[in-house]
Amino acid sequence: MDELTLLRNTRDDSRAPSPKALTAGRAALLGRIADDGATYATAHLQKKRRWMPRLTWAAAGVAAAMTGVLVVGNVTLSAQSAQASEVLRSAAAETIQYANLVAGSDQYLRSHTHARWGVCDETGCEPNDQILDVYMPADPGAEWTLYRDWGNMAGVLTGESIETTRAVDGQFYGPGSSWVNVVFTDIPLDGAAAYEWIVAQYNGGSASRDEDNFVRITDILRSGLVPAPQRAALLDALSRIPGVTATDNVANLDGVTGIAIGRNEMLRAGERQEIIIDPDTGLVIGERAMSGTTLFGWGLNEEMSLTAIETTVVDTAP
């Protein structure tokens, strides 16, 4: 069954928004971000207080100082989380208004990923660029195609650096390994319901429940293949995860800028995972991982990985 076409036919996509409407909507969205003032980076530029010895009130002073830092930190994080929620829900509202990219009967929806991931061994980590092109046919249950350039690595299936793989339902690496790992029509179209749907599937993975929920939602979105109604619901669901914050004007690996939505995981030494979205379409245009501490050669708040993602309709697959 052509699920993407069916979804498209359930709403009116006949009128595309004018350039003037796009510009006004984006300006309003970014204006709300600017009004908040705080960003993830500024929240962590807290100056350390110097220890004052031999003063009888030193312990009380330190305790008061720590309390103040925690209170300010919590207030800042709360403000950033509120900002991220507003950004995500605004993006969700915008997303639902846009027509999907839908492949015709002899076409494919292609998700192109340019990734720079670290390759690590006992000596440290080095960046390695990869290209992943996923071709989803008009019937998602038919044969998909994956073209993958592993860069400086050997491929998993053939041992070659460049592989082309075909599999029904995108199960390129065997049964149960679908590229998206979800049937799009299973995703509730209401944000609150989509969040509860994600929460109900938690089985104890990741460092924390909130991280697991964040990762499972972003794994679906980063495929670049999610129809607009489900994409809008998942963006709204992301806004309901504690600790999620937003940073404007973040560039993906190809230099295209968007809004980074992410969270820090304290159980991973503060490591931050982000997706970068186009606020006009709600499409994920990249991902980024930031270090939370000095580790494996990375310094504090350094980019550990960065990608660029682009979704298009094409006539042929390799």
C-alpha cells in the first residue's frame, strides 16, 4: 500500500504558502528565540568562586554560593527548556501546513546523509566522512536501496569501502534492521499521544529514560522520510522531554543553518546530542554531538560528530 500517498490525500496540499508567508513565519519564530536571550553556551559560562580560608563563615558562604549557582542554573535550564518547547511546537505547527515530498509510482524518496563520525581506537579518535543515500520507493513495503561510502572504513557487508545494498522494507542489515524501524501510520498524530506512544515502548535502554525517549524520536526523524503529519507530532513529543533545549543558527556539515534541538545527558558526563531542524518544514537537516568533558582527545563542548541530511524525490536508484 502506498502509505505516503494515502497520507497526502487526507489533507489539502493544493495551496503552497507564499514566499512572503514563509519569510514572516520564520521571522516570528526566530524572534521568539532571540527574545529569550539565553543559549546553551551562556548557561555554562559561570565563573567559579574563589575559596576564602580561615574565615569562620567560609562553609556557609560556599553553601550559599552553591545554592545560588544551582538555583540560577535550574532557572536558566527551565527557561531554555521552555524556549525549546516553544520552538518545537511552532515548528510542528508550521510543518503541518506544508505538502510532503511524495515519490510517484516509478520514483523514490531519497534521504542523503553526509556524515562526519569519529573512528576510535586505543590511540584516540579521528574524524571519518561517510555518505549514505537511502532510496525509499513509493510503496514502502517494496525494495529499498542503500548506497554507502564508508570513507576510511571497510563496509560491513562486503568489506569494501563503497557498498550498494537492496532490501525489502529497508532491512539492509538483516531482519529487524529496518532503516526507520517504525511504520509511519503507527505514529499518533497528536503530540501528547505521540509522546505517550514513545514512553510506552521504553524497555530500559540508554543511560536514562529521557535519553532513550529522545534518541528513539530523533532516530525516526533523522531518516528524512517521515511524512509531515507524523513529523509534526514527533516534534511536539520532543518538546515534552525534560531537559530539551534549543540553539539557533547552527550549521550542519554542509553549512546549511537551522535550529539545534538537544539535551545533555549527565550520566554520559554531560554529552549533548542534537538534531538540527529547518523550522519552516520541520525536516531534520543534520545531527550534532558535543562533548561534555575532556575525553578521547576532545575538549569541553567540542563537536564529536556532525552530519547534513537532505531529502529529495528522484527518478532512479543505483
